[in-house]
Amino acid sequence: MALVVSLILIGCALVSAVWIGVVWGSLGKRVGNGWADPLSIASQNSTVITIVIAQRVQLFGGSAVGLWAFVQGIVAVSKNRGRKAGVAALTLAAIAPILLLAASLISYSASLPK
């Protein structure tokens, strides 16, 4: 069960990270010597509020489910109830935040206006 949850978590995290990164990048505005924070233009664009909510849901929901999958993997390994699947679940739950950050940054930087 923990392995299935970990796989679903990574899939959802990557899809949402790319989506959020692309939208944040496309909202970037060139200002003087740098980029304006999309939150500073929230009153001008209602999409920003939706993206902020999506980011928070992704952050807190993904963290809760990832922690649950991590704990279930530990239980599976320690009780010898699906040791291989438990180790895989532990690995995936530990790698998910790193993949999420990488996907967010890559999609954000790729979608910035030139």
C-alpha cells in the first residue's frame, strides 16, 4: 500500500509542480534590473490567487501523504511485511521532495518571458 501511495504521490507532485512552475513563469514581468514577484501583481491578475492556493495544497497535502507513505514503508520493513515494497516506498517518499523542487525550478525557468 505504501508503495502505491508513493508512486501516486510522485506522479501528482511532478504534474502539479510543472503546472505551477509554468504558470508562475508566464506571470513573471520584467521590471528594471530584475523580475517582479508574481505576488506583487496579485491585484492585477486573479490567476495568482489560484496558483498560490494550488501551491499550498500541494505543499501541505503532499507533505502529509509523503510522511504517511514514509511511515508505512518503515512499518512494512520493520515487520517484514513486504520488505522490498517497503524499501521502494521509503526511497520514493524520500526522493519526491527533491524531484518536486527540480521540476518546479526547471518548468519555472523554462517558461519565463525572454
